[in-house]
Amino acid sequence: MLTDSRVMANIPAADLGRARRFYADTLGLEPTEENPGGLLYTTKGGTSFHLYETEYAGRAGHTIAQFHVDDVRKEVDDLAAKGVSFEHFEMPGMTWDGDVAALGESGHAAWFKDSEDNVLCIDDMAPA
């Protein structure tokens, strides 16, 4: 059953080389596997995502992947120092402290776009 499965994010890239450089130079991530379908990334946290080339990259307009971290503010500061700009959204109950959103009991989050215009999130919410 699906309740026993693992879920993996698939992140589209219009230019796989450009995306690979962004994920390496800006996010500090290197692929653990390269295959004809794209690049597989596995984090030390034990999750993975697949970066693949397609003309449809950046068209979702919503968050396509979240990175669960211990300290959202530290990650925001580190990414901002590398030139990352953050997105601001309005949702009920959300308040902002600079680029970090407070989500009440749900924790904190920040959103940014990768080189392919995909919306990514960093948050300190514990995964279920």
C-alpha cells in the first residue's frame, strides 16, 4: 500500500546544467547519481529528489519541494549571502520577520525560487 511507501520530489529544469550549478554553488548540494533521466540528490537527512530536464520547468507557481531544517533564519541568511531573493506570500495567521514567516504552532518558513523559477521552501516543521 502507499502508506508504506517513500515519496520523492521531482523538480523540473529547463536547463539541467544551469540547475546543477545553482544546486551546487548556491544550495551546496551535489547529485548522488546521474542518469539519462536527470540527477538524483540524496540529503544527509535521508530524503531525495530528482532534478530532470523539461521545457515545463518553473510553471507550477506553487511550492514544489520543502527542505526541513533546524534553523530557518540561519539558512535564509546563508542563502541571502549567496544572492538568493526570497518570496513573500500572505496566508491567514502568518506574520513576517524579514524573509522568515512565522506560522504559529507550525513553525517558520521561507520561500525562494531556484534557477529554473521553481518555488522551493525551507522550514523548521517536523515532517510527519
